[in-house]
Amino acid sequence: MKMPPIVSRAFAHGDAIAIDDQLGCWSYRDLVAASGTVAADLLAGQRDLAEARVGLAIPAGGLHVAGQWGIWRAGGVVVPLSQAATAAELEQFLADVRPRCILADADPRPEAVAAAGRLGIPIVRVAREAVPRAAALPDIEPGRRAMILCTSGTTSRPKGVVITHAGLTAQIESLIEAWRWSTDDRIPLFLPLYHIHGIVNVMSCCLWAGGRLEAFPKFDVETILRRVTDRRYTLFMAVPTIYGRIIEALTALPDDARRAATAGFGSLRLAVSGSAALPATVHARWHELCGQRLLERYGMTEIGMALSHPYEGERRAGTVGLPLPGVEIRLVDEQGYVLAGENAPGEIQVRGPGVFHEYWGQPDATRESFADGWFRTGDLAVLERGQYRILGRRSVDIIKSGGYKLSALEIEATLLDHPAIRGCAVVGVPDDEWGEAVAVAAVLEPGQTLDAPGLRGWCRDRLSPYKIPRRVVVVESLPQNALGKTSKPAIRALFTDRA
């Protein structure tokens, strides 16, 4: 019987501890057994789910992995659901991918329950104490669809990024080789498991290598500082915002506690920053405090990781290194010419076995995203002194904030429902903590008022937290075609003028 490769590898790790979470310790043998029970329950006498989609709404930990592996072993496609999305956002995504059911723990988020209820999608509870069950399981070929991840594109409609088992395997093996994962590795997981950073770079790489994962429901700086001080980890991966918060916390500690914590971070064999540009000030301050250079890498949902600083060698602030094993990179100018040499900016295009299979149900968007077999990322970069430096998005309608890629058009569509807003334009503006902050310029209806706290309160039930505008400016009018790309620089200037 052909299993998903990560499950096959788990058999070899046997009774070694794979995960520590709020339910206790899980060995690799526990995960295999629990995933078999999930698979048997999902099949319910069927031979094969035949790539039916199954939602996964379980927080990080052993149950999440049992659910993920169980869906795969039954022949299904995993659809991770955001733990931060509103009911409306979840409903939109679920209506698009139409999962046959949603796996949840004993206490699912009300938003997921509401969205599933409106669409008639059953919720199936997964518990650690479930009675073990076995079933004849299907062969899982590498070319099968494995996962659909939600990502915002340059239109208001989010896309479902489809990744095959072969694609996931390629992404994992590339990082295992580049970052030298081993069975001795230990790492915390506090990143969201509806984002490729947490799913592949942390969870999947650790379990593939036979390492030990400590799962947290969310990032808590005090808990992490205690664990790092106690030398619990060998690796650490986070977004720039989290590194900034850790630096603030370290700086506030008494001298003895700060020395112990920074020594703990300095003992890590590797600390990685990604999902957004790392400010040079954070890069420098981290080295000053911990004696360690953060490794930066570049990737996205559609391609996994593509570029990385070297494990050994120069980790230059403001760059993201060179292509990872198995990944090909080229830069292409606006006329479509492939650039050779250094110092010429162009769009990053990627080719390799880890590139995604398709956008779910959007063949035109899939086709338009490729040029001669190369995926067009929409990100601009330049090769300088042997390493790539990211310049920003080719589309001004994409905002990268706190590690998330956001669609300005999606946020604009929601804000136009506000009773006080006649028109608006959303842009990303530079921000030391978030990389880019979501900002909105709004034209109001006659007699209406609007401020940032009031708008944020209105948005809480309508937008995920990371999509809520952090800056608001009210204007009498917007430039002509304010929602178009040509006018977005003028919108950004409104915030620069008021800084």
C-alpha cells in the first residue's frame, strides 16, 4: 500500500516523541494510529475518497496532524481553515471548495460552525480517546491533489492553491537539505496552520525529519522566552513582527534574565525569518543581542520556499540569498526578456517540482499565472553581489502585512459596505512592525464622520484581524480611478504627507 511519504517515514520513528501539546505527548506511533482511525471514519466503508475535499479546523497539535494525515490516507484533499477568519470569509472559501465535511476538535470556533451550518457542511469531531479503528486504505500516488490553501490574489476573489503530494514532498525535501534538519531537532510551533510557513517549514519538516515539535495555541512571548532560556529548542522560525516583539521583551528584562534568554537564542543552530521583509534594524538588533544572524528566505503559497540565505555563509540584511535545492529562478523585465547578470530589476519567475498544481476551479487564472512553464510571482527583485534582494510587488493591489499576502481589492469591497463611506482606496504603507500596514483613504457620505478606532470596531466581524485598516485618512475626493493601479502611488502619498 502506498502511503503519503510523511506517514511512511513516521513508521520508522516509532516511539520517539513527535509532538508536545496541551493534550500531552504524542509519539510517531500515536500519530500513525490516530490518523488511521480518522481515515477509517472518513471512509465509512468506501474504498477511496477520490480527492474529495475535507476541511481541517483543528488547532496546532497532535489532533491536527492526525486529521491531516487521516484525510490523506483516506484519499482526500486537506483544506486548512483559518483560525482567524470571520464567518463570512470562511463561508466564501467553503462555498468555493465545497468540502464534504469539516474535521474539528471538541471546541470548534463559532465562526466555523456558523459558516458550515449555512452551507449544510457537517462537522466531524476528532478526539484523542477515539476508539481505534482500521480500514483498507487506498494507494496514494504522488500526483494526487493533497491540499488546497486559501490565498488572496490581485482580484477580490481569494484563490484556492492546489498542491499535490509530489509538490509537498519536493518543498519539504528542499528545506530538509538546505537547513539540515535531523532527528535531534526541536522547534516550537505557534505559526498558523492555514499558511504554508507553519504547515511546511515548521510542522512538516520537523515530522519528516523525525524531530520534536512543541505546539502552542498562539504566540506568547513570555512562554517562549522561558522555553528558549531552558534550551528546549534547536531551531526557531517566525515572522518579522514576532522577532520585533521578542526584541522588545528581551530589552525589558532584568540583566540576568536577559543574558540567559539571549544566550538561549544564541545557542540555536538556526533561526529563520520569513513571510515578510525583515527590517534591517531588526536584523542588526538581533545580532547585537543574541550574537546570531537571522536567516531570511523568500516563498509564497504557490511555490513554497524558493530563495534562502545559506546555512553557512553570508546572511546579508535586506537580501534573501539564492535558489533552494530543486528550485530554478529567473528575472524577467516588463518586455518579457529574461535578464542576465546583476543589478537589473525584474519579476521573479519560478520553476521546479514544488510549484503548485492549479488554482481550484479557476483554469484561466492558472493559465495566466505561468509563462512558458515558469510561475509568475508578481514580486520584483534584483540580483546584487550574488544574492537576490526583493523590491516589492509588481501589483500595488497586494499588501504584505505581518506575514500575510492581502488583497487590497477584497478589503475595499468590504469597506464600501460601511454606511459612512461613499468611496475608498486601500493601500499598504511602510510600517516597522508589520512590514506594510493596511491603510484606507475614504470619501464620506454627507454629514458622516469616521475615525480609525470606529472603523476597526466595525471591521471586527467582517474582516480577519490582519486585514483591518490600521491607518485611516478622510479626504474630500480621491484621484480619478482611485481603485486602479495607476493611482495607488498617489493614495500612498496621502499618508506620507500626514506622517
